[in-house]
Amino acid sequence: MTAGPLDATFAALADPTRRAILARLHSGEATVSELAAPFAMSQPAISKHLKVLERAGLISRGRDAQRRPCRLEPGALKEAAGWLETYRAFWEDRFQGLDDLLDELKEADDE
């Protein structure tokens, strides 16, 4: 993933309203009205959040007669998770090293 899309993904995820929208879309597609319902904000405000999510590739919007349902697009999240995975592996190695050192110290203390 290049810096541009990765930056857009993390910028979109930085906002709690957008994360809540993604969580809702995880259970299936929804209209703007449905997505706006749990928030104390206008539909135009929700639409702005949706545009950020759409530009980041996290959601897509379709057309179904009068409705414009939004749906989750997991590709960008998968790429962000892949980027984060390298850091998880790094920290696992560090913690394993710490565990090994603590085991050595405990064995030395027991002798």
C-alpha cells in the first residue's frame, strides 16, 4: 500500500464517528438515514463523513432505485492491517526476548 492510500485510511479511522459508521456497516449495507440515526448530527454532516470513508476506499455507495446504500469495502482495512502486522511481529519478538530474560533471571535466583 502506498503512503497516500494508507494515510487516507488512517486519517479516516482517526474519527470515532467514522469508526462507528464502519462498525455499523460491518453488519450489512445501510442508507445515509440509517447511518445518521444513532448520531446527534445532520444527514449532511454524516454525508461528509461518508465522503471521507469513500475517498479512503473503506466504503462504497450503490444505487438502488431511490436509495443509495453504503457498504463496507474491506480491501483498504486489510491493507492497513497488513501494515500494522509488521509492528505486531516486532513487539512479539521483543516480548519473547523479555520473557526469556525473566526466565533466566528466575533460574539464576532459584540457584
